Amino acid sequence: MDTFSLQAQFDLTGRTALITGGTRGIGLAIAEGLASAGANVVVASRKDDACEAAAQRLRALGARAIGVPTHLGDIDAINNLVTSTVEHFGGVDIVINNAANPLALPLGEITAEAWTKSFSVNLQGPVFLVQAALPHLRESRHAAILNIVSAGAFIYSPVVSMYAAAKAAMVSFTRSMAAEFAGDGIRVNALAPGSVDTDMVRKNPPEFIDAMRASALLRRIAEPAEMVAPALLLVSDAGSFITGQTIIADGGMVAR
């Protein structure tokens, strides 16, 4: 293993990556990592202006990039996202399910509307996106799926039980997808961040944020950029013998 060989393991030149929730926070950081590794990048989120701003930011890094406004709760929108990606770049090599709905309600107060809103984005959307992209992933020589889940899937999660349950289900789907798609050469893994300095975390009361910080062995909250390296490992040739796994990047929250 020399310098060239090592760098080639992470080289995504010529590959097309699709990432949901790619306009801010962890998603945007990973999108920038994909762009810097040479990938064509398609970012998706609900807002048109946010998608275009993110795409412009990635193009400034030298990448070919587009933004496609998409609501993950809308199956037709998901199909359009894949169609737009293929029409623009000719295929799909990497799918990263990062979009999330952090809707929080305590048990005993969950409504049917809240349930549908949470699970349609956090669970249904990712599964149906993978299904829509599957024919194109099967044609790729470097196909990889990465589901961004949460350390909350592995610990007690009061108030955010819907979110944590959907993420736990995505851990299960990750294993099932890995088993079903292995014969097609498609690797499927998950990344479970702990508390990360994103809009989702910053909207919590100060005492909640302090508790998040204290819950990790490293006694801090991560920066979004700290999720880029493990994500790139799992979608690049550097992770060519890794499938069906969940990397927990939480500063020691689950271990504690």
C-alpha cells in the first residue's frame, strides 16, 4: 500500500452519489466530502432554494452537482429524484439516506398524523428511495447504500421515541438490504451519529444540549464534518469488504 493506492481507495471520480437532506448539517458536510472525492453529487431536500444553494456550493468545489427538491414522504417525488439523477448523470452509484424528521412527542400523546409524518420521512422514504434506485445500482460496479441512522436507535429515547424507532427499523433494513443485494454487488451499511451540532440539536433547550454533551464519554457534541470520514469509508472502495454493518460515531454515548 503506497500513497497513490491509499488515495485511490477513497477516489469517487466518475461515480454519481445521491444524498437526501443534503442541504445542511451532516448531509451537506457529507455532500462536500463526496464532491471533494470526485463524485457527481445530487442533493435533495424539500426547498428549491436550499437545493440550488447547496448545488452551487458543491460546484464551487469543482464537482458536477444538481439539486432536486424532494419530499421524502411523497413516493412520486422520490421516483422523480431518481429519474432526474439518471437523466442528468446517466446512473446511480451511491445512495445516502440522510433526510430526517425529528418530530418529538411523549408516549401517550402521539397522534396518527404525527406518526404518519414521522415514519413517512424517517422510514418509508428511505426504503422506497432504495427501491427506486435499485435497477441503476445493480448496473454499477461500485454500488453502495448508506443509511444515516442515529445512536438513539440503541439507547433509551423518551420523547423522541418515533424518531428512534424509525432509525432502529432502518438498522434492521440495512441488514436485510445487505443480505438481499449482496449477490448484485451492492454494499449496504449504516452510520449512527450521536449528538452533532446541527439545526436539529440547536433547537433543543440549553439544558437538553448540556445533557447531550455530558452523555458522551468524550464530553462534547460532534461537528458535522466529523461524520464525513466514516461516511466516505462506507461508500468508497476503502470499505469494499464492509456490508450489513452500522458504525456508531457518537463519542461514546452508546458505550456509556
